Amino acid sequence: MLIAVRANWQDRLAADPDYRTWADARAAEDQRAFEDWLDGPEGRAWLNAEIRTEEERRYPYGRPERDTGWRWERPTWGSAS
């Protein structure tokens, strides 16, 4: 499907004071809705899942303070054992 778009349509929208008022009100409404969702149980569950994912990405072998004291073995190159 081919759609014809007028040139400079964004400039005309930006110059329209009613559009700017509407866009600002819509952005504020969206922000309030997101904050309400984030404060709810579903938003907290999503945020906790994101925190766990980031923790696993940053510390794939566990956090440094939970280190069990393991160390690298020394290589035994050239030994016949």
C-alpha cells in the first residue's frame, strides 16, 4: 500500500499551539498511567524480574561478596603425569 505524505507535515504540527497543548497533556497522562502501573503488583513483579535479569547479566558467576574462595588451578603444561 502506497501512502502519500505531505511535505513538512511535522513543521505544521509543531507550529500549531493546540497540538503542543494536546501532546503535553497526553504525555503527562501516559506518565501518570505508567507510574500507577509500576506501583501496582504487576509493575513491581516486572521491576523485580528486570532487577534479577540485570543481576544475572552483571554477575554471571554470582556476586563477588558471595565468593566461596575458589581459585584457578595452575597449569601443568609439559608434565608427563
